Amino acid sequence: MRDFPIGVFDSGVGGLTVVREIMRQIPNENIVYFGDTARVPYGSKSKDTIIKFSKQIVDFLLTKKVKAIVVACNTASALALEDLKREVDIPIIGVVMPGAIAAAEATRNEKVGVIATEATVNSNIYTHYLRDLNPNIQVYSKACPLFCPLVEENWLYDPITIEIADRYLSELIEYEVDTIVLGCTHYPLLRHTLRKVVGEKMNLVNPAYETAITLKNVLKEKQLDRLSKTNEHLFYVSDGAEKFKAFANTILPCEVMETNDVNIEQY
Ligand code: DGL
């Protein structure tokens, strides 16, 4: 089983920020990625729908004989992870707890901002986790529903994106948070734009790093870490394979030669 790949999924391209970090931290591992580009965004959908979509994707990834799964989507991690854990008997890791741990470590004034999708914010999951880690932390959450479509459109540095970021983040700046969790895997792709708005001193926490380290530790502990060094990664989406491939090639450290469409509704 050691040689089997890691399944990683997101509603679209956002999970590639987690893939990038896995490739950096555990380069021996092979990845099977699924981006649900036909049904993105998840952040404005109901819990039942997010659970249904996530289960279909997990069933698809299991057909690829994955040895572990990373839910590289905060929304699916917040709303579906517990249900998914009950369904599969391989390790399954979300991005929310790793993000909360990184933010709790980064904050000095114990005021943490969380930017995420509406579904993640409404779930209050970051607040619960951060408070569990440090009851003194005050959490200010802000849903930023326009960020995900802007990223999917690759408008990462557009003046409109800066203006929208300014509107969303001004509240958090007023609360004097010293740390902002990028609580949606699409948002690290806006990092440069967000940095312009919040200034140099703000800690911008990308949960991807901590997630990759968590995965590394789990694989080691269960003796599932891959020893061989030749890589073969596979990429699948539910729509727009060519557009996805072009985008992935601007983000990942390896070349994505091929992306295939999957009819995810059949799972
Ligand atoms: N990238 C996802 C997340 O981390 C979801 C964005 C969306 O589909 O709304 O929450």
C-alpha cells in the first residue's frame, strides 16, 4: 500500500495550493487530484449538498486505490469531514484543524481573523477549534464569497480584486487582528493582493503547510510513506479539463501533462 497515491480534492482549483505544499514537503508521494469544477462554488451550498458531493468524490478517489485522502477544501472539511471519516477506513485529513493550530501559534495579541466561504463561517468551526486551542483568542470571521469565483477566473491581481479585498478586510483591520487565516484553499492564490490591503505586519496563515506536515506524520506513523522517488500525478475535474490544466501549470512545481474529465454524478 505504501506505493499507492494520496487522494486530494477540492471544489475547484483551490486545492492545488495544498497539493503544492504536499509536493514540497513529501515529494516522494504521488497524488490523484479531483477538482469539482462543474459544481464550484461549494461555499454557498447547504450542508447536505456538500456532504453528498464530497462522498461522491471520495468514492471516485477510492476507485484510484488511494491510501489516504486530503480534503483540500475548508468548506468540505468543515461540513463533511466527520461523515466521510465514518465511510472510509483509510486516513482522511481536513485542512481546518491544521489551519487553526497554525493561527493559534502565530497570533501575539490573541485576535484572529478568519476569512472563508459562507458555509465555513456559518459552521463556526474555526472559532471552536481556536477557542479549544486557546480560550483567550478572540475570533472575527468574515465570509468572502466573491473571492472563490475571482480565483477560478484567474483574476488574482486585478484592480477589482483589490477593491473587493479592501471591502471584505477593512472590518478585520478595524478589530485589530494580527493574524488572518486564509480559511479557503482558493485564498492563498490571492496572497499578494491581500498583502497589499492588510500591510506587511499581518500574519497571513495558509493552512496548507500545516496540513502537509500532518499528512507526512500520519503516513510515517502508519508506515504508509512512499519510499520510491519516481512520480506520477493524476488530475481529474468534473468540467473544463483544459482550462484547469493551464491553471495548474501556473501553480504547481511539476508539469501537468494531462487532466481528464470525470462524470462525478455517476459515483
Ligand atoms: N476552496 C474551498 C474552500 O476551501 C471552497 C470554495 C468554494 O467552492 O466555495 O472552502
